[in-house]
Amino acid sequence: MVSLTELSSTLGPHLASVPGRRLTPRQLTGVHVSELEDPTPYLEGGELLLTTGMPLGGTAAATGEYVARLRDKGIPALGIGLGPWLEQVPEYLTSACSEAGIDLLTVPDGVPFQNVSRAFWGLSVKSSQAGLMGSLGTQTSLAQAAMRPDATSAVVRGLAQALGGWAAYLPAGPDTATWWPQSAEAYLPQLRTETLRLNRTGTHTAATFEIHGHAVVEYSIVATGRIQGFLAVGPGRTLTAADRQVILTVCTLLALKAKQREVLAGATSALGSAVAKLVLHGHTEAARILAEDLGLQDLPRRVRVLALSVRPGDDADVLVRAAGSLCPGPDLPALGHQLTSCVLRHEEEAALYLVLPEETAPQDQDSAAGSLPENHPSLAGALSEPVSLGEVAGVMPALRRALRQAPAGSLVGTGGPHNQQARDWIDVLARYRRADLVSTVAEYLRHRGHWENASRSLGVHRNSLRHRIGIAGSLLGVDLDDPDVFAPLWMELRHYERAAGGS
């Protein structure tokens, strides 16, 4: 835009302030010439109005009414063309403009008003070109910032600096907000409130509201048909067309980054599911090799397996975030914030399984507050005891059974030491003196019925192992390969071993 002082400086004596008055650097929207007594119906506000003085009426009263109409319309400056009507500016006009806050200028006799208009539009074109070049330069810098590892932070910071205000990006999910400068953190509570409202209404456009008396514009960041987050801007000044173009560029860059993250998350989820499936089905070494080849996180040595109930149409990410609201049973740890970052997930048979590290850090207040965007009253969960990766497959039957029996809204364990029948079976095995049937059955179950692996672990011949397992089955009167037998028996054997000083 063109300022009044810039236009006057360009025209020099051909557009000068009246003596004793200093011009203000107001921005002009245009130059308008009129000799009407009331030109305001043809004005939009913000123009420099040029007149020969004919509409002033020649009296202080008429002049005051004329100037008042201009003030009410938002006209910042009045230019008087000296000549036949007015040889000099009357004092009552100077006083009226001063009281109305309107700049008063003069155009010398013989200088066409058209010269003023041409000068204004010439400066306007230069200003637009400069703004365009500046905007292009800013957009180039922002595009380069989007290539950095900290792309979101860099883009938000670049936008705030370009606008001379502040900017913040609030993801629609549980991810952390990004803002610049640091003082903008004070706006986050109200921004989150407004963002939740916009997210619930599914607004895919911009919204304007006030925070601490300052105007804020918030834009939805949409990718793959869903709102990924919101960009809030507090420019502290009127936005120009170039500013809005820069903001739209940032919205596009953030949408592209959100799309990239979504694609990457999808690929990581698929790879993590493959590794988790191998672990759950007992192929531990294959899982380790695959995780290493895919560049996934190192698999923990000891884990807990979390099972969540899944109904048709459930979103896995929403279930994981909502799992933090489950009420844990006695002796069960509260679920930690690792849930949302866990990539070792696999869904099968109406259950979502997460392979978690043995020690899960408790949720902090902020993460807990942002982790439950939706309520799932029908959700239930079951959590296994800590086991080694190689023992995961052995606890799966008990985990499935516990999940089927878990009340909605609760997190249950896998039964553990409370299965009296399994404890009675162990007592029967322990009373047999000709061979250590407790250790034999424990290794057999630990290796999920693989004769070679179990016999190697026990240091006995495979035929000897078969003979001992036959004896154990006969003494107990059960089939050790029956899931309803080996699941509770395995859990009780683990407690028995610990009590005896084993692992």
C-alpha cells in the first residue's frame, strides 16, 4: 500500500501539507476527485479526497458539516486544489480538519489532479511488486524450512517472524503443540479450547476470535480429508494480501508434512504389526531379525502384552489413547504413556495386542489430559505379567481368556496365582520322585511343545522327555497341549519357579 507521506514526498510541492501541519504516515486505499457537497456515497474510506473547494459552502458551518461527513466515512486526508475558488486555505477549514483528525494538503494552481492520481498508482504498482518479491522470498524461505528435520517448528517460527507477530500449530491428535515466540505459550489454553470447538464442528476453513483483546485467525490444516491440526496466527496488524498468501503457503506446507507423517506412520504400523505377530506366535528370533532389518526399535528383553477389545469400526489409534482410562485391577500397574508410541501392535480375533516394555512409565498430567479425545465405555483390556520375549506365546491363551471375561472399562490381569486347580497339578508333579516332572513340564510349556528345544534345554534325550511328559499327563489326567490346561498351568509354574528361587 501507499502512505500519505510517501505520496507527498514523491510529488513534492505539488502535494504539500498546509503550513504548521505535519502529515501522518497513513495508508491510502486510493485517490478520489469530487466536487459534490456530499461525496461519501461514492467513497469506501481510506482515500485521499481532492476538491477545488466548491462543496465547502464558503462558511465555517457548512465546512464543518462537510468535514464531519468525511470523518465519519473514514477519509484520512483532504487535498484542496488552489485556484479560482480558493486562493488560499481558509482558517476555518484548517481548524475543522484538525479537530476531525483529517490531514489537510494543498495542490498548487495549475497542477492537474490527474498528476496526483498517476503518482499514487505508480507508487501502488511499485509497492505491489515489492510486496510480491518479498512474499516470494518469504515463501521460498518457508519451503526450505519445511525440508529441515524440525520442519514444523521452523515453519511456524518463519511465519511469525514474517508477520511480526506470533504463530502456533496445534495438532488435532495428542502430539505436542508448536509455537513462536516463547511468549505465545500464554495463548495456548484458550487456543486449545477454540481448537476443540472447531474440531468438533469439523470446520475446514478459517475462524477469527479474540484472545486478550487481540484478533487471532485460525486455519484448519486438512490432509487426506481429515483435519490434522490448526494454525493460529496473531499478526498484531492488518493482514495484507501478501501476508495471506504467505499464510496459505504455510498451511499447504503443514498439510504436506501431515500427509508425509501419516504415510510414514502407516508404513511403520504395518512393519511393527509384522514384528509383533511373530512375537505373539512364538517366532522370537525371526522377530528380532525382521526388526533389525527394518530399522525398528530394539526389541525389549522382557515385556508385558496388553490386549484390548476391538469391535467392528473401531479405530486402533483411538483405542490405544482411550486405554489410559481403563481402571486397573489389584497389583496391576497404570498404563504408561508408551502406549501411543508403541509400534509393536497386531490385531487379530477381535483383539488388539501391544507388546510393551516390562516397565511402563506412568502418564504425566499433560499427556493424560490429551490422550482421551473420545470415550469408549465398551472398551476392556487385559495385561499379562512380565515375561521374556520367548515366553510371550505361552501367555497368549490366558490373556485371551482374561480379555473375554474382563468387564467394560476395566484392565484385568491373567489370573496368576489364584488358579487352585493348576496349583494342585503342580503339587502332584512335585510329589513324583523318580524324575523332576515340574521342571520337565515347565520347559515343555516354555518351548510350546517343541521336543527338540525342550530336550536341549533340559539336557535329556528327546525320547526321555516324551516319556516324562507321558507320565505327567497320566498323573494329572489331562492333555498338556490343551490351551485350557497349559495356559493356567504355565502361569502357576512361573510363580512356583519364582517362589523356589528360579527366574
